[in-house]
Amino acid sequence: MNDIEELFRVDRLEEKPKHEASYTSFSISLIILSLTILIYVLATFLFDSILEEYSLYHTLNNWYIVFSIFIASKSFLGIGYILVGNFYVRLTRYIKLARASLTSFLLTLWGIMHLYDSIILFSIWPTPEELLQMLEETTQLTIYLNALLTISIFVALFYIGLNFTKFGLIGFISRKLVAPGILIITGSMVYLLVSLINLFDIESLLFLANTLFYTGEILLFLGFFISGYIFSKAKRNKH
């Protein structure tokens, strides 16, 4: 019980006095991240469709165009996470916010990982057959590393969602932040569930993995977009 109460403490979220600041940069970074998530979801859906069509029928339509869009979307997503990580930790200048440094670090790490993947894919530029072979030959080390990274981003997203929810509950910034906070928390949990299904190769749930992936990403898109809009409208009272 004490651990639960500690998790939902709100005393650390009070606004620091004697400062005036704009949340504009942070709100813009949230909206940029939400849009990059949406672009990534659309690009991934298109990419998966082309790859599945090739694996089933060995037909190849616009592969290099779709692959280029997918690589670009991963790069944009990485930049989006890095931006939010950078501006999130800056909130501690004006808000008493616990674990902001850890959250910022994990968001930045996740963003760098996406940028790194994009660079590697661009340098290799595999054919569909080569890419499918790479996916089939994924090493255990890579699987465990991806699991570790997934846990890291889950922690970061969970704390962001939790803090936004707390803001709303105490009427700080806006009570409307409760909704996007819950969306981000839920999205992070769905994303973690997908990773666990893939990690442990739970065959009975594998057919749900893709659906859950897109569901989690859409929840994150909505959570970040709505919270970004709310922060953009936030007005600071003079002290």
C-alpha cells in the first residue's frame, strides 16, 4: 500500500515559484513526436504489407520507394523522441518533477536507437529476400537487447503518462491532462505486452501482436498530440 501511495504522490509536481516560462517548446516537441509516431505507423503498415505480399506471392511493387519511406519514418521517430527527452528534462527548471533525468535519458536512448537502425538499414539497403532472412536469423543477443530497450522505453513512457495524469488530478496545467496521461500509460503497457509476446514467442498470441502494436502506437499518438495541445494552451500565473 505504501508503495502505491508513493507512486501517486503529487507533492513533487508543484510549480516552482519565482519563475515565468513558456511551455511552447515542450508542447511543440510533443506534437512533433505524435506526428512522427503517426507517420511511422502508416509507413510500417505499408512496409509490412509489401513485405507480406512478397513473402506470399514473390511479387515486388515499389519496394525501394516503400523501404525509403520506412527508413525515413524511423529517423523522424528517433528525432521526435530525442526532442521530447531534451525538453522534458528542462521542465525541472520550473516544475518539481521526479525522475525527469532518467525519463529524459531513456527517451533519448530510444530515439538514438531508431536513428541507428535507420542508418544501418540505409547502409545495407537489403532486398526483401535479404531482409526476411535477416529477420529469421535474429540472434538471441539481439532479442534480449531489444527486450531491454523495450523495458527502458516502457519505463520512460509510463512515468510521462503518470506525471501528466498527476498534473490533471491536482489541476496543475490543466485537468484535461488526465486523459492523455492515461492514453500514454495504456500505450506503454500495450507496447510492453507486444514485446513480451515476441520475446517469449507465445504462439497463441502471436496473431494479436501486429494489432496490439498498432493499437499501442495510436494510443501514444493520441496521448502525445492531446497533451502537446494542452501544454500549448497552458498559461502561467505570475508569482
